Amino acid sequence: MIRINNNYNRLPGNYLFSEISKQVNEYQTKNPDTSIIRLGIGDVTKPLIPSVIKGLHDAVDEMAEASSFKGYGPEQGYAFLRELIATHDYSKRDVTIGEDEIFVSTGAKEDTANFQELFATDIKIAVPDPVYPVYVDSNVMAGRSGDYLNGRYANFVYLECNQENDYLPDLPKEPVDLIYLCFPNNPTGQTATREELKKWVEYARSNKALILYDSAYEAFIQDPSIPKTIFEIDGAREVAVEFRSLSKTAGFTGTRLSYTVIPKELVIWDETGKAYELNKLWNRRQTTKFNGTAYLIQKGAASIFSDAGKQEVQALIEYYLGNAKIIKEGLDALGISSTGGLNSPYIWLKTPKGLSSWDFFHKLLNEAQVVGTPGSGFGKCGEGYFRLSAFGERANVEEAIKRITNLSL
Ligand SMILES: *Cc1c(COP(=O)(O)O)cnc(C)c1O
């Protein structure tokens, strides 16, 4: 008899975004004449930039000729792309990252979900609350969670983020082995200062812990004092893995390209205290389970590092940040307190009059036909909060804010 991995039975039933889309579809069916504005799911709306399109076209032509056709590529990604990443994302910020420390992949979702398989099942994990659900669910599937009770898994340490601590979690009170951090944060939009990251790097160094640093939104950081990479912090090379993605940077959510940076200094240990290089372990994993990202996509991705590509990416980011500013200012004018939206495409607001996240969702849907994301879907600490995304079209964002402003809140 073929039996289920029982850990899957510990996962919460409905995935947040399926529930939202179910409710939105029901509303649309009952109210066919209304126009719904979606500021919910974190997907981009702008097309790929011209430089990327050119890179993709050129690569298609190469694939048509026997002399330039490409079959299987290196599992770690082509050298031309890894060199560009090392130079433009790191050297230019005075951070040294070797090409062989970069692993090109198809998505930060995949890599942040898969990375945990390198670690023992009984390690202690710390996750932010609210959180990008992938970190939690992938560890549940792997059997690290224990039972689910009152919105919490017994074995996880939750790093609470709320208005009181300005959405910047305190260090855990009990020792942990693996820490997930994400800045600029999804869902709160909060960013971390150098001091803040230093606190975590020092904690990890003194506890032989590892930080998995999700940097999917680094392109939105415009304030030069905010670190763009955790490797700007001294000592981070010994304790952090960084995940980056072109999904939000360059509209690659449907095109798929990301990279994971694993410094050679990183080691993890077995029960006898013997050390193992993490870079080698991930390489072993990738060469077994992954056959590389498509050549076409890597060529398209390389184009974002050209001068024209960089300008086009910056224009794209500025467009979304312009939307974020409109949302943020609209909320400010209504006296609704919020964070994010400055160096991040997300605005995390405290629901007015103490409404629950889902009550506020229904109010916006029914009375303004605006869809956002209930904060409670990201964890217990998200209750009473709500996420609006700046990834929409400008005209829709303006209309959404107008409609929210006209509500009696
Ligand atoms: C969107 C997002 C990603 C990117 O995932 P991809 O698989 O690269 O599209 C990663 N982490 C967070 C927190 C995100 O919101």
C-alpha cells in the first residue's frame, strides 16, 4: 500500500491565495458589473524590459544553429551570468563573492524551500511571524514542525514582528540553529539597517547558527544607507546564505531566474563536530536534483546588467515605488498607520477600528471592490494587519485609493 508522508497532513488546509481568489470570484459572479482592483497577490504587471527581450531573441536565434545550439548547461549556471552577478551585485558594492559561490536557479521560492533538506531533521528553526509561508511549510513537509495548535507549530521558534517592535524581530530567547530573514520584508515591507543585520550576524556567529537571507526585494532599496546584501556585514560570509531573484527586480515571475549565494567559509556540522562545507553540499544536491536554468533565460537575465538594462530596471522599480507612494500617502491622509512602501513594493497597514484582517478584506471587497491580502494569512502576528501591493497599474492604484478614501472607515 502506497502511504502518504504524514507531514503533509500537518499543513494548513487552504493556501491563502486560493482562498482569496475563491472569495473574489464569488463576489464577481454575484456582482458582474463591478470592476475589481487587485492589490493582493505579489505578482508584477509590467512586461519584460526591452534589453531582456533582445537577449531572449538573440538566444533563440543561437538555438536555431548547430554551431551555437546549447544542450545541458552547467547545473550551477553559465559562467557569463555568474561573472556578471559577482561584479554588478557584489564587487561594485565592495563585497567579494566568487563565481563559484553563486548558484543560478529557477526561483527563490524553489531554493528557499529546498535548502532545508541539507540540515538534520531535529534542528531548531526560527521563522518571522508574519512570514512568507514557504519557509514554514517546507520545514513542515520535512518533518520539523511538531503539532499545529492555535496558529503555531510546536517545534518552531517564532520571531514576532508587530507595531511595537517596528516589525524588526528581537533575537530568540532560546538557542536556534537556522534563522530565516527577509529584507525588504514580504509581507511587512520593513527594511533592515546595518545595525539590525549586524545583530543577527553576531548572534549566528556566537551560536553556530545559519541565516537564510531572502533578498528577493533588494532592488527596491533606494536609500543608500540600507544594506543591499547581508554580505555587506562583516562576518556574514561565515553565517549566511543569500537568495536573490529577478522575479520582482525585472519582472521575471513568469520567466524564472534566481540565484543563491553560498560563501566557501560556510560550514555545518555532524553530531561528532565534524564540519562540512555548505557550498559543496548544495552543489552535490543541485547536480543530483537540478539540470540548470534554460540557456535562453540566462541570456535574457544577463541583459539586465548592461547599461541600458540597468536603466530600464531602475525605471521599472521607480514605477512600482511610485505606486507605493500613492498608496502610502493615501493611507496617511486617512490616518491609517502603515509601514513599508518606501524601499519596498508592499504596504502593511494596521486595520482601522481594530477590524480583523478578514473583516477588513471583506469590507474592501464589498464596499470598494479592492482586493488586498489579509495579514493573518502570513501568521498569527499578522492578525489585525493587511497587505497592499504596489505591483498594479498606476491608474488602478489611483482608483483604488480614491475608493478607499470614500469609504467610511
Ligand atoms: C516573490 C518572492 C520570492 C521570489 O520567488 P521566485 O520563486 O524567485 O519567483 C522570494 N521570496 C519572497 C519573500 C517573495 O515574496
